Amino acid sequence: MTTHQALHKYFGYNGFRHEQEAIINNIIQQKDTLVLMPTGGGKSICYQLPAVMFDGLTVVISPLIALMKDQVDALNINGIKAAFFNSSQNDNEQQQLIQQLRNNQIKLLYLAPERLFSSESRLIDFLKTLQVSLIAIDEAHCISHWGHDFRPEYLMLAGLKIAFPNIPVIALTATADKITRQDILDKLNLHNPAIFISSFDRHNINYRVAPKKKSFDQLLRFLDEHRDDSGIIYCLSRQSTENLAADLVQQGYAARAYHAGLDRATKDKNQEAFLRDEVKIIVATIAFGMGINKSNVRYVVHMDLPKNIEGYYQETGRAGRDGLPSQALLFFSQGDAEKLKRFARVEGNEEQSRIMLKKLDDMVRFCQLQTCRRQFLLRYFDEQAPADCGACDVCLSDIEKIDGTIIAQKLFSAIARLNESFGMTYVIDFLRGSQSEKIRDAHKQLKTYGIGADISKAEWQQYIRELMAQDYLQSEGDPYPVLKLLPKASLVLKGQQQVLLTKTQVLHERETPQFAPPYEAGLLSELKRVRMNIAMNEDVPAYIILSDATLLEMATYLPQNKAELRQISGFGDVKLERYGAQFEAAVVDYCKQFNLTSRISQKSPKRERKVKAPRSNGTQSESLTLFKAGLSIAEIAATRNLSPMTIEAHLSNFVKTGEIDVSELVDPAKIPAIKDAIESYGAERLAPLKEVLGDDYSYAEIKAVTAWLEGMKTTP
Ligand code: ADP
Ligand code: ZN
């Protein structure tokens, strides 16, 4: 059986995702492997599929019982024999399991790491007597104290390679920066491992950060739009989870709290209720979620600031595992940041404190971004990303920010030259080099006269108002107000501070993410009812029977018989056999009632889509097109009614991606000097570079070389 056939037969999927196929092939060749894939990316298949193809047993190490139970249920429902050792089993049950293992009747065995080596059970010695084909280590970052979720018991796993020197090991994690990654490899002693890093982009998750003001009201408004959806709401403290859950219940929502301080029974009960869609909302500390496989979580809300990007990304990653559009909403306040800072220090460990504070700092930066949040997240995980994802709050807002440093510098120096004694209209006319007699002759001799001619009057007015709002300027005096500089402005003039300005008019239509064609909503609810019945009979959560995505496909393509049902993603052999008839009947009934027929022919047997190529936004591409057509920067600026600076910024982006050669923008003879200057002074601030390089070098040229160097850094 090929891997594709196995994927279809056991899991009902038509194609591999991300790098699943390469990973699986690598394992089948018995090689050690490290897999980095985002939550919901599809890590499980990477060892579950080899497990069914290998003759012997696959041992899966996983930190949480809840996760194991879920996975074991899901595997058994797909007709794959899986089991786990657990303290709630009695002797009899354990003996039975041991017998099944001896008889090679189990394909996957799930274990917590401490069980493996604990002195009383010495499970490792027993496992050595079995035919073990593969060892999988889930949540592998737990082995590293550089990561954000260090678990000392994971350190014992170093012993695995000694006990099983010739058995391939696959380590999997959803979050690992470079140091953690290396640490995993070192600590586990992997032999010559292949490393697979998938795109961390969760394209179906929409990221949003809102100011933490009246957050409860904001939350209610948000929840109102998600009445039928399941979601997780994270709070920092145990107490606040209970309070918020109670408040939500008051408002008529089925919500439950979850935190490590609750007794086992309550925790299990609340978690089960959530998994089984009996309650829609779980209000939890971060103790909740690891090991939650629920695929139809539609939103994740953070009421408080997370401690680091890793945690935030993992928590938000619990939304939308089924690939359907999902929301991540975070409420941010500076106060939260200060509070966490006090907790971030690890007593007596300077190094560790430094790491934690740095991670917190990155988290705060994320909240304060004026640029694409997805890009920031992906770059955090060392991945390239386009500047505009079209699906985060920054990209979706009509506000486009531009680097306004030079604009502000021009304005501020003009105001200074005019001794802070003139009003807005005069300053603008002066900047634009107006020939009007109103401008004094002495002023026409100044160097700053006319330096802002490339920007329209209306644009200048808008920039000035915005710079006032940002406290760089004020307008003072009555009845003839004049523009005065505030202290912050001098930092900009010295090139020590960057200024962001708003570009108001939206110049391009945004692509909204396209998902499935229209579906039959009535049928979808019917299918959910069928699924719920089956789940209750089988005593498992509904999503283990079939995912929402599978139901949605059925409600879209209306399969009329077994063969058509087989083409729906998510129906493996066993599920088709066990439950196919019930779903088929529901679809056929519905179609009869509404006089519909099958639409299965519209379903293209396409593979899951690959990682998106970085894409730039429309306004940038437009500049590129004109540039490629031979127009100069000034001409493009004039044609598009944008400032030359904006065009330079657009084109620089393409220098970075390699679509424009740097020599198209900069005389090649000048490149070495600019490169030298950047290497000596850094590229963060342009003004000092310009000063060093002198008048022969323009800002545009410096920017282009900077972009070119950045592009070389990021492409391997
Ligand atoms: P992870 O462990 O990486 O968080 P999972 O292994 O739980 O993710 O997979 C997330 C979801 O994606 C599951 O519902 C899984 O069944 C589904 N899935 C995984 N691989 C595929 C695939 N090749 N095609 C369709 N769905 C898949
Ligand atoms: Zn974005």
C-alpha cells in the first residue's frame, strides 16, 4: 500500500498537507526526524500513518492524559488499534493491555514520559521485549528550558536513544525558536536528523488586537456575533476565569471555567462538556488547551496579555484546526505589560530573566504593531511573509501606514526656519514653493523653500493634523494661530525617531479570503444532528466522528451514494462503513425535500494547497508595473498622485524580494559605499547614513541598497 492509499483508507483524506508526505517518507526510511508544524497543521498523521504501515509498535510520548485519550479514541474510530497506559486502569486492564502488546495487536501506544522510566514500572524494559518500529515524541519543546513550557520529566527521554539505538525517532512541536530547536536535537540525541519546518501561517485565523477598555462590553459584542460557535477565552488568573464564566452565564451564555486549581472531577466535567459542544465557551487559564484537539473552535480570546509569542501563537492556534475561518482577539493594555514584567524575573537566574523579559517585550511589540500582525508572527518564527496578509486587523483596516519620517523632517525644518511664527497655510505654501507674493522674498531664499513640492496641499494638511495628534506639533495663538514644534520633533530632526503617517485613501480592493462555494445551511444543521447522535452512542466528542469541515463538504457537494461520499474529505474506509449510510440518508432526504441533486462533479480533486507565495499588496504592484514599463520614480509618483517617497518604499520592497535588481535603482558604482555605510552604522535610521554619504547619494538609493541587503539576509 502506498502512503497515499493508506492516507485515504485510514483517514479519508485526499492529499497530504504541508510537508506531511516528505516527513512520512523520511520516517519510513527509518530516519530520525524533527518536525516543526503549527498547531492544527497536521502533525499527528506524520507518525500515525507510518505506524499503520510498519509491522511493529509505535510508541508515542505525550505530556497529557487528555490528549492521549482523545487521540486514542480518534484512532480507534478510524479502525486503528491504539491504547494508552493510565493510572485509572486496574491491574486486570493493564494485564490485558500488556497481553495485547505482546501479541502485537496494538499499533500505537501512548505514554507519559515519566511512566517510561519510573522505577516501579520500568516500562522501558518491557518495551524492549516488543517489536518497536517507531518512537514519536509529541510537544518535544518541553525538553528545553529555552522554550516556554519546560517539563523536567522530558529530560528523561534522552535515555530513549540508548535503549533503542536503531529505532527511528520523530520529535514534533508547534513552537520552537532556533535555540530550542537545537536543544531538542541535542537532548534527544537524534542521529543525523532531517528537520522539517512547515509554514507557520495559519491562513484561516484572523488576528485582532483591541485596546483593553470596557473589555467585557467588547467581548459581549464579539460573542453576540458568535452565538453558535465554540470558543476559548483565556484569562491570566484563576479567579478571573471563574468571575468571567459566571458573568457570561448571567448574560445567557453556556460558559464554564477551567484552571489548574479546580478539582480533577470538575476539570474533566467542564472539559468534556466543551469537547462535546454542550457548552460553547470555556473560560480558562493557559492550563487549558494543550492536548485539546477539538477541531471546530471558532475563536480564541485573550482577555489579558500573554507572556510570550510562543504561548500566544499556540493558544490562538487552537482555533480553526478544521481549516475554516476563525478569529483570534486579544485585549491589550500597557498596564498588563507592566504587571507581567514584574513576574517575568526569575529569582537568582539573570540569564533566564533576560530571556523571559525579551519574550515579553516581543509580545508587547506585537500588540503595538502598525504593520501586518501575521507578518510579525511569521518572522518571529524565522519565516518570510508578505507585508500585507489581508486578514489581520491592521491589513483589513482602511488605514495604510507609510514611513513619514522624511515628510516630518521636511515639515519640522521648515517650521524651524520660519522661526515658528507662521500658520499652517503659509507653512504649506512655503513648503510647496509657492510663487505667490504672500511668501516673503527672504523666505524664498531659504534652503527649505519648496522642499515639499512633491506633496499636495491637501496631503500636507492631513499630515500636519496627524503630527499634531502625535504630539510633534501644536498650533498656538488666537486669532492667528502659528505652528510650533514640541520637544519630540527634535528627535525626528536628528534622525533618532521614525514617524508613521496614515495613508487614507484605499487604493486597492482587498482580496477577501475565499472559502467553499455556497452550502445548504439547513442540511448542515441536520448533519450536525446526525453526528451528535452517533457521538452520543459512541461516547466520544462529536468532532472525533467527523470534523465540521467534512460536514460542510457534504452540505456543499450533496453526495448521493457511497461512491460519492467516498470523495468527501474525512471519510476513511472504517468511517464510511460505520457511519456513511446515516449521513447519506440525511443528504438524500434533504435533496428530495428541496429538489436538489448531487454537486459532487463540482468538487475538484485538488490537493491541499501548498504554502502561499509571498504576495505584495495591490498598490505596490501597481508601482512595480509602471516601473517595469520604464517610468521613473518621479513619473510614477506623478501618475499615481503619490509622493516619490511612497514609490521608493514600494520599489524597495521589490528589491527585497528580488523582483527588481538593485542596480535598476542605484548606480552600481555607488553600491559599495552605501553598503559600507550600512554595515558600519546599521540600517535602522536613514538620516545618519545620508549624512555620512553626502549629497551624491539620495535617500532613495540608500533605501534601495538597504532593501537589497535585507533581501539577501532573509533568503537562504
Ligand atoms: P496538530 O497535532 O499539528 O495540532 P492535528 O494532527 O491534530 O494537528 O491535525 C489537525 C486537523 O487537521 C485534524 O482534524 C486532522 O484530522 C486534520 N488533518 C491532518 N492532516 C490532514 C490532511 N492531509 N488532509 C485533511 N485534513 C488533515
Ligand atoms: Zn496582516
